Amino acid sequence: MTTHKRYTGLIEFYRDRLPVSANTRIISLGEGNTPLIQLQNIPRLIGKAVDIYVKFEGLNPTGSFKDRGMTMAVTKAVEAGSQAIICASTGNTSASAAAYAVRAGIKAFVLIPEGKIALGKLAQTLMYDAKIIQINGNFDRGMALVKEVAELAPVTIVNSINPFRIEGQKTAAFEIVDELGFAPDYHCLPVGNAGNITAYWKGYNEYATERVCGNRPVMCGYQAAGAAPFVAGEMIDNPETVATAIRIGHPQSWALAWNVQKESGGWFDKFTDEQILAAQKMLSQYEGVFCEPASATALAGALHDISTGKIPEGSKIVCTLTGNGIKDPEIAMLQCADTKPVTIDASLDAVKRAILDSL
Ligand SMILES: *Cc1c(COP(=O)(O)O)cnc(C)c1O
């Protein structure tokens, strides 16, 4: 007899490892359970014997890993009787908060830096019908305002300073171990507010403590050169990068992330916008995986550290691809400015010639 088991989101799946009870109304869009794709062409291209897997979080319901944290944060906000949530966002948190708020039947307020949100993320947030408040300031300013206003108004903050966000996001580490049967040697990810690196480390630690896996990875946090407070060793005031999702100078999980670095024996490093965009293009053109610029920072870092031997051959590496490339069509079009589609006559002969010409 066949038993059918519908996947209904990460809270149901990892229920016994998350802070919910039998009575909790779970707010889910079926997030999690994202593919862990082993790269096949890039390792060959760089001529290194490494196993690189990418955890493609761009395939979550709103196209980023934020959904993992948001299902948990909104579930707990509703459980506590909250009627409204609020966040500051570089784009993905606002899209995710808006979607889960609609699902729950509560209101979402999002503060975004005017003109610094990727087009797809803005479109999503508008479609989900959130109350969008644009500010003429950056994410860090928005975050400070959100913290202040939450003291005065009945709204629940759903940025990653909300501990339930971290609880939801730690499940990505569970999925990796459940799938591989072990934790990777190195886990590489882009770092903005540093909530996600904190969440992965929590997940790996919980599994290692219970002996679900025997090892824990070295955690590698990569930043954009113009927004690299962890590399500078201090907060910075005017972060700038094409990777808008990590355009953050005052990370909220500052101390937690330093702790991850120390405990895991890992490191922080930074990469230029050119290096980030090259990695994004490489993933698309050699592996068929289209992530957003910020996400590609993970691969840019991994490839750099593999090339220098800091990550030795024989290593098993996981890179988290935090968001979907479709979210930022403007950057993608810029990246492909030199490869315009050919326009031909709508005739069989012309199509045939176009094909034969490029074989
Ligand atoms: C939020 C986000 C990040 C940064 O994650 P933090 O937890 O803030 O470090 C990276 N990439 C994308 C696509 C994001 O949306």
C-alpha cells in the first residue's frame, strides 16, 4: 500500500525541534525542503578536487531563505495575539513578511530604503499588499527606526533580531545533514545582518549535540567589499554594493556572528562587486542555477578560498544561495548587456540558418 505524505512546511517537518505546541496555528506556505545541488561543471573548470553543493534557497515560496524564519516568526506573533508585524528590509524580508502576514490575516509594515530595492522584491511586496514605507535612508537607519517605533506601537518586529526567525532558519542546516548524512567541512554564506550564519551554526550544533552528525563545519562568512563591517572589525556608516541584500553596515547579530567565527574556527572575508557578479554569472552559465547577486558572494568566497588552498582539496563544501536571481532582473540584464538576442525573419529558413550558424 502506498502512503501519501504531503510536505506542508518546515514547522510541521521539524516540529519536535521548534517552539510550537499541538495547539499552535501554523502559518506556512510550504517553505523549506529546498534542493541541495552538487556543482558538476565548476569544480572541473577550476581543476580542483572538491565537492561543492549549493543549497538553493531561492526556491522558497517568496524566493529567499527569509521564508524559513518568517513562517516561525509570524506563527509565534499570531500565537501571541499580535495584529501587525513590522520590519526594516533590503527587500527580501519585506516580501516574505508581507506574504506570511497575508496568509495569517494580519497587517505588515515594511520600511525600505528608497531606490535601493531590487525590482522583483518591490513588485512582490506590492502584490502581497503590505504597507510599504520608503525612507530616504539606508537599511541600518530603517532598522533603528523600527526598533524605536515598536516600543510605541502594537507591532511585532520580524527582523532577525526576533529569536523565532533564527529558530526557523536553523532548519536549513538540519536539511543539509539529513540529506548528506554528515555536516560539510565548510559552510559558506553571504553575511549581512548575520542572522543566517548564526542560525545555521545553531542548527549544526543542535544536531551535533544529539549526535545526528559527528562533525560541525567551519563557517565562512563573506561580505561585499563596500559593506564589510566584519572584515573591518567595526561597524561602517555608508555601506555600498550592487548586492543590495547585504548592503548593511551595522549588523544586528554582531556579537553572535563573532561567536560563530570563533567556535567554528571560521573566518570573514570580502569580495568586490565584480567578483560577486562574476560568480553569479558563472553559476548561471555553467550550472543552470540563477541566484541573486548577494547569494553569489558565497560562491565567490568559496572559489577564492579553494584557489588559495585555505579550503583544501578533498573538502566537502556547502554554499547557501540565499535568494533567487529573478528577483533582480535589472542586474541580470546589465550582466548580459553584451549578449543581445538575435532578431531574425519569422521564417523556417531564417530560424534554420540561425541554429546552424551557432552550432
Ligand atoms: C537577508 C539576505 C542575506 C543576508 O542574510 P543575513 O542573515 O542578514 O546575514 C543574504 N542574501 C540574501 C538574498 C538575503 O535576502
